[in-house]
Amino acid sequence: MLSNFLFFAKAYPRVYGINPVAGSLDLLKNKPNLVYHKMMNSAYVFNLQRLIPSIQSQDSLLVYLEKYPDALVISRKQFEPEILAARNLRTIFEQKDPFENPTTVIYSFTIKLPK
């Protein structure tokens, strides 16, 4: 009983604080144009309390970003080459999950200004 109390009172809040979902919530909370590419941590849906549309192909991602240039894209590091090839995006958040292999990455559209 004491070990349960100590876990939930001390250890759990510290571990939760290094979770990529907790670390990026402030960045995503009020973003209307938010999608994920292929895979994301499902805790985003729970924590943001909304559905996040899925984009599965590079072409669909390109079309979406042309329509919503202010969009943020949540994905995993393993899909980065495909995401970066679709459009000039920049990484605005990256963090590995402490208990799993995936690294969560959030991308933002970067507009190239004419010289």
C-alpha cells in the first residue's frame, strides 16, 4: 500500500513530465489545423480531447499543407524523410518516449521568402 502511494505521489508525476505528449501539449492546445502523418501517440487524442485527422500519404500531406499552411504535423521520427520530402517543414518539437522506441516529432511549415 505504501509503495503504491509513493509511486503515484512521487515517481509517476516525474515520469509523466518527461512524456512527449505532456511536453508538447501547450504547443498544440489551440491549433485548429493539426494532423498526424501515419502514426502518433494515441494519448494526444485523450489529452487534447478531440479527434486528430490522419494523413497517410505524402501526396495527401502536400495537399493539406497547401490548404492549411499554418498546420502542425505530428508524426514519428521514422517517417521524417517522407514528411520532409513532401514539403519544406521544420521540426519544432522532438522527444523520445521514455518507455518505448518511437520518437515523437512535430513539424511546422516553413515558408521560403524570396531574396
